Amino acid sequence: MFTMIYSILLQAQQGNWSFLIMMGLMFVIIYFFMIRPQQKKAKDQKKFIDEIKRGDYVVTIGGAHGRVAELEGDTFILEVEKGGRIKFNKSAISLEASKAANK
């Protein structure tokens, strides 16, 4: 790893600036197409989970469909059928599945 970085710096000292410009552009492309969308998705997921309220229809990551019956800190109770209740962590809610279920 260090030898690769050393060789890159050695090439830059020899006047090969186009290589460094190319590496910089590759980093910018990777940031905008891979890192930034993942951060945005995580931020949207956290916002959705924080805004969950009693009576919302949700789908968990495991595929359980139901309405939120109670909220208790970082957990919630999901009413899956008439009287059937299951306790989940809030992190088990799937943002994409709940949007699809509401359509």
C-alpha cells in the first residue's frame, strides 16, 4: 500500500500532473455516484424512523406488514392481524417497502 502511494508521489514529482488530475477526477466521480447517495439514503431512513407515529402502516425488513400500535423508545409494537402483536426495534422498519405499501 505504501509503495503504491510512494510511486504515485514519485511520478507526480517527475512532472506527470495529468495522472494526479485523473486520480482526483476518479475520486470525485466515486464520491458523487457511490458515497453521497448512500449517505442520503441513510439520512432519509433515519428521518423516516424518527417520524413514525401510532397508526402508521409499515413493513419490516423481514416482511411483516401491519400498523404501529405502540411506541416505546427505540422499539414499537406492530399489530399484524386482529389482536396479533409483535415487538420490533425501530431499525427493523424498511423505508422502501413502506412507500410501496402506501401506493
